[in-house]
Amino acid sequence: MIKPSLFASIIFGASVCVATAQDAKVSVEMIGAGSMSCAHWRSKEEHVLEGTVWIHGFWTGLNYVAAASGQTQPRINVSSIVAEVEKVCARKTSQTLASAVWTTYLGATR
């Protein structure tokens, strides 16, 4: 069993690595709808639904990491998350959905 302090250290380290990876534009093994472009996500209703479920799951995971590592979780209305991600996607439709969610999440924590 992992001790809580070790678990928090691992989670905090992972969140730092994610931020560094994003800044350095390195490749991340993305699973699911997060790897599709924003344009692809918005292209068909079935992609929109799949992406929306993925957004909520990824956001929850980010909140979990934040809580476990003592970081602030964004205070955003759940019904606004997808709309905010759509705004980020509209600025650069070629970015991945994961990148758009990450950008939205970071902006919501400020």
C-alpha cells in the first residue's frame, strides 16, 4: 500500500511533468478522444458526445491530481466546462482536445 505522503509526492511530480511536457511540446501517449484535433471533435455529433465525456473524465482526473497534491482546483460551473473548452478550441482548431482542456483548466485555476 502506498503511504499518503508518497502518493502525494508521486501525484505532484506527475503534475509538474505534465506542465513541463506541455511547455516543451513533447509527445504524450494520449488515450481516447483527447488525441483528436479540436476540428475533428466538433465535426460530427458522435465525436462531440465522445469528446464531451472525455473532457469531463480528464477534468476530473486533473481535479484529483490537484486535490491529492494540495493544489487549487478550479471553481467552475460543470455546465460551463465544455463551452470554455470550445472557446479555446476555436482559437486553434488544429490543437488536440487534450491540449485545449489543459489550457482551459490552467486558465480556470487563476
